[in-house]
Amino acid sequence: MQIDANRRRMLGAAAVLGFGDVSRVVAADERVIPVVARKFIFVPNEIYLRQGESVVLELTAPEVTMGFNVPGLAARADIVPGVVTRVRLTPLKPGRFQFNCDVFCGSGHEDMDGVIVVEAA
Ligand SMILES: [Cu+2]
């Protein structure tokens, strides 16, 4: 099917580059990790992935609009209340990648951060 072919190409590109993309679709074999952004913490704020594993973060923000930014994995998204924002990550290198909220959400915003730990396959 044409859609499947396009989707495979997109996933292939993501796998080569190791970037994150904002997606509406979750494949059956992908691990889904819910992440809640609240004033002023991400829950969880430590996320463990395996090198080469494709996962989808399901981001929600119950209070106000938040940002989710992982510069080391080239992934970022706005998280708007009432909307589930999905970000696919396929990290190709092990390491520790800091993430933070990059949308000002009040005093305490500066402390909103966390880490994605990618374990070697
Ligand atoms: Cu913030």
C-alpha cells in the first residue's frame, strides 16, 4: 500500500538520522511512553531507551502550554492542554540527552528538565 511505503520511508529516514519527529500514528510494535508536563516537572523526568529502539513519547500538559525540547536528539514539540502530542524517537547513539521545557510556564520554569538515557544495544 502506498501509505505504508511512505511511512516506511519516513521511518527509514528517521532511523538513519536518529532524529525525533512529531507523529499522529503509532506502529503496533512501538513502545509508548506517557510523559506529563506539569508545573514544574516532567513525569517521568528520567526516560530509559535502547540504542536503535523506536519509541513514541505521548506528551500531555494538563495545566498550561509547555515545551519539550531534546536538542541532542533533535526533537522538540509544543504540548498544549487537551491534546496528546506524540514524538517518535529513534536514538542511534548511546548517551545522556538532557531535555527541558522551552515555553515559559511560570516561576519554576527554569527547573523543568530531565534526561533521556540511551543504553547501548
Ligand atoms: Cu516551562
